[in-house]
Amino acid sequence: MIDFWSEVFEHIRNRANQTLASCIGVAWGIFIMVVLVGAGNCVEDSLLKLLANEKNNSVIVYGRTISKPMKGGVEGSAVQFEIQDINDLCNAIPEIDGISPFISTFVNIKGENYGNFEIAGVDQPFFSVEKIVLQEGRLLNHRDFVESEKNVIISTYIRDVLFDKKDAIGKYVVINDIPFKVVGIFTYVQYDRMLFTPFDSYVSAINNMPKFGTFVYTSGNKNVKQRIKNFLGQRFGFEPSDNNALYIQTYEEAIDSVNQAFDVVRYFLWFIGISTLVGGIIGIGNIMVANVRERTKEIGVRMAIGATPQSIKYLILGETSVITFLAGAIGISVGWMLLEFIGFIIEAMDNNDIVSPSLDIKTTIFSMIVLLIAGLISGLRPATIASEMKPIEALQSE
């Protein structure tokens, strides 16, 4: 066995240029696969980490368009809420721990510089639903909401754009010619380009229509979801089963949606990686066929001195397997180094919301197994050609 593998490596070493040409396609294919899967895992893990910032019992309710009307409802009409609706909802379902409207729009904002960002109007319970991390200043407090103060909290990104990364606490941003005082700076990737102000302040300064299509709430009782559907269905005249009129997404459903979406993305990335890999594998098979043609006399001599067709076949398959393994190892190593470099850059950015990409060990092992099997399959044709040669014809070839 040792002599066999020594002979395989000797043949590979003597044909270094051909070996290198064979390796490039496969190494590139598995490199692409490793990087794509690693990058996909990075995005998925970062998004799941972002969702983990929300409380596990947080729920988002979206009002949409009625498609299954009941008495008093009109098919095609929009479901828009008012403050009284969610107040009544809380009174009817005391298991709701906190509830807040959510209304937003993009506006031009002037600080020391200009920018176009999204401003949202919310009530105080919103901040018990979302884990917004303050960097400076304070959150909007009870007085801000009771007195409809023109105060805002802004993200660090908006602070950097509007105030050139300088201190913004106590300064003003102008929206629709109305000054809003900055009382807090927060960090939260999901709301990186958003400002928050009291709901009443939003209505008076941004939009005189106090209706909204979204609200958020928290509750430790999972039965609340169906009771909300029943209550709002009665109020707006649609069937509680009408998901087109009312869409409610819990934290668990958001996680499931992300996982399902990334399952599709993952399959797509695998398809791209395997497609690239197949091209390299085919290249190895073709190069090995050419290699066998060049070694016709050598193979004839081997057969003439007693080599069996089976031993010739094993020799060619052995060479193909080693070349495939070396190409795979090179591709994985370079891919790992690239992912580590990207991870180093992410760490240098000091952004805790982005997870560094990593080499998926299970994916790597599976890829190598698939690669070796594919390499053996691609080597069958040249190995069969070599083993079926007639010694006399092989010795007479030019």
C-alpha cells in the first residue's frame, strides 16, 4: 500500500504543471462554496442576534386590507387604528402588558447637516417592547408623552451624519420647520436610520391624521393573539381568520420566518458553490483523460511486465483522488483565511450587532466527502480507458 501511494505521489510530482492546472478549478469551486456558506451564516446569525434584542413576548400587529368582511365591514377597505382602539383593546384584554402605536415616514431633517431619515411616533410602552440601548442622554420619558414635547431620540448613525459625530445631546433637529430637541442617542441596527418622538408630537408636526396601521404589544399569554383577532374583527368588520386584514407576528414567528428564508438562501448558495465545483471536477476528468493518452506507452510497458488492468485503474483513480483532495484542501484553507480576515475587519469596526463569519465544520467535512466522491467518479472514465488498453497497441503508439 505504501509503495502504491508513493508511486501516485511520484507521478503527480513529475507532472506538477498538469496537477496545478487540475487543482485550480476544484480549489476555486470549493473556495466559493466555503466563502458563500460562511458569509450566509454570518448574515443569518447577525439577523437572529438582532431579533434576539427584542423581548421574547413581543408581538407586532399590522393592519392591512379586508378580504373576508363580516357585518359592517367592506371588502377592500384598509384597517387603520386609532389610539382609542388600542386603549379599548387593553381594557378588553387585561393580559396585554404593554401596547404602543407605531407610525413612521421619511422626512428631510436639518441638524448641522442635512439628511433624509425615518421618524416614528410611539407611546412610552414601546420602549418596554424594544431593547433600545442608549449611548448618551435618556429615553423619552413620561413627561415627554403627557405634554407632547417636541423631543426625539436618534441613532448614532443619524448623529454622525447630522452632527459630524459630535455631541448632539441638547441640540435641535428641524423637521417641517419645527425644531425637535435631541434628548438621547441610541444604538440599534434595526432602527439605525430612525428617530423616535412621542406619538402626539408626531401627529401634530408630521402628520395630522392620527391613524396608524401598526402597533406593538407584549403579553405573557399566548392566547392573547387570537383574542386580539376576535376583538379587532368585530370592531372593523372582518373574519378573525382574515390574515389579509390583520397580520400578527410573534417573536417566535419572526425567528421561524428568518430560518425559512435562510433555508432558501442556503440552498441557493449551495447550488452556486456546487455548480462551480462541478466545473472543476469535470476539468480534472478531462485533464486525466489527456494524461492517460500521454502515458499510453508507459501504461503499455507496465502491462507488458505484469501490471493488471485493475492495478492500472487503481493507479489512475488514486492520482485523481489525491489531486482532488489537494485542491479541496487548498480551496478550504484560502476560504478560511478570507473569512478570518473579514472577521478581523468586523471586530475592528467594533460593531457587536454583526457576527463574524466562520468556517462551518459540518459543511466543510460534507463538502470534502462530496468532493472526493465526485473526484472518484470523474476519474472512472480515464481509469477505464487506461485499464482497457492492449499492451501491444499501447507500446506501438506514437
